[in-house]
Amino acid sequence: MLNTLTLPPPISKSLAPPKVNNGNQKLIVLDGITKIYLTEEIETHALSGIHLKIEPGEFVLISGPSGCGKSTLLSIIGLLDGPTDGGYRLGNMEVSKLSLDRRANIRNQEIGFIFQSFNLIGDLSVYENVELPLAYRGLKPSERKSKVLQALEKVDMIHRKSHLPNQLSGGQQQRVAVARALAGKPQILLADEPTGNLDSKNGKIVMEMLKQLNDDGATICMVTHDERYAKYARRVVHLFDGKIVDETSHHNQFSGNL
Ligand SMILES: Nc1ncnc2c1ncn2[C@@H]1O[C@H](COP(=O)(O)OP(=O)(O)O)[C@@H](O)[C@H]1O
Ligand SMILES: [Mg+2]
């Protein structure tokens, strides 16, 4: 379906990253991550000395008030941005100082994103939105098709595959965004306030979906300022003023009630 679109050339094979899956080791290790934004002579210390380790298969929730650095932290974990200082090991690779190209390449292979505002492309159908990251990877249309349909099936959106995003409810759009994030079977799913624009019923549906994906083995790191969602994650990292101030673990089985 994307044959008619002009896409940037697929990333060359020489840039292909080594697989970051390395058995029982930590998947993500942040070692003293600092992020300073410089704007018009104002320095914002968004993150200061963040140490965080995430194991494969974990569901980690990063919580804290607005402006405390949650999105900044997620964008560094997701290789959308680099830290000002500190180390970041993803699998067995040090990724804190990679070039933009290399970062984009690893991101495309290993990381799926879900955003508060869905970020679907308005003039592409549901099918084409989910297909786009697979096309960027250089997969053939036939290979893309089975992955797109499988992902849409997982979020129960096959019946809307030819719709445009503005023909869907917010909850449906976010389910498509979840399908897009998981279609390429990334190692890590990152979600930034994925329920922020949804009513509580649809928020719960999306959370149940993330929980199911985690039960199926996906590593999930989710940002929220809504404490109600803490019970979906086994581990909650509390951020305040750019620092980790507390960490809580829930060992009890999730009850399913919000
Ligand atoms: N691109 C940017 N340029 C300058 N300052 C930024 C930028 N992004 C975020 N900030 C600032 O960094 C701090 C943390 O922001 P953010 O990570 O978005 O917090 P949260 O997601 O917890 O609301 C805030 O003070 C914010 O204003
Ligand atoms: Mg944010």
C-alpha cells in the first residue's frame, strides 16, 4: 500500500545494529544521566544524575508531577535525544554518544513508541500508519502485510483498517498507535502518558492491552502523572525535579480494578 509514497531510502545494511537481546542481562542501564536544555541563555536542568536499570520483560512506570523530567527521560531511553552527560547501555551497546543516524537505526529496530497525542499520520489509513515503520525498515510489502494484520488483530482494529485516523475515536486511535508500536516486535515499548487524552474506560482498555503485551514478554516503560495506573506496573520509579526520589515494587498479582 505504501508503494505510491515517497520514502527515504532504507537504512543501509552496514548501519544495522547488533541484536541487543542478550539473555538475562539488564536491557537498559542508565548511569548518571544528566540533561540540560539551553534556551536563550536559560539553562534547564531537566535530569540530574539518573541511575536506572531495567531488565528484559519488566513493566516499569515512571511517575511524577508535570515538568519533573519524565518525557525527557523517556526520550533519552528511546534514543530520540541524547543525554548531556552520563552513560546509557542498551543491551550490550553503549548508546549515549552515537551519531544521529546510528541512533535512528537502533530506534527503528528495537523501540516502539506510544504517545499521549497518538501521533498518527492524518492522510494515511490505519493500515498504512501501522505499515510505515516497517517500510522504513526496508521490509517487502508481503512481509509487511502479515505483520500489520497481526498487530491490528492484537488491538482488535482490523475492521477499521481502511479508515483514516480522524474517522476513529480517541481510544481507537490509541489502539492503532499501540499496533504501530508493536508491529515490528521491538525489544522495548515506551509509552508517554498513553492514557492522557482518553476517558477512563478507554484508558483502561489501553492499559489492559499494555499489560497483556507485557505478559506476552514485552519490556514496557511507561510515563504517567496519574497514580491510578501504578498498579499495572510491578515497579514504579518516582521522579521529582529531575531526580529519582523513590522506587516502589508491587509483588501482588494485579487485580484489574482501577
Ligand atoms: N526541548 C526543550 N527545551 C527546553 N526545555 C525543555 C525542553 N523539553 C523539556 N524542557 C524542560 O525540561 C523540564 C522537564 O520537562 P519534561 O521532561 O517534558 O517533563 P514532564 O514530562 O515530566 O512533564 C521542564 O522544565 C521543561 O520545561
Ligand atoms: Mg511529559
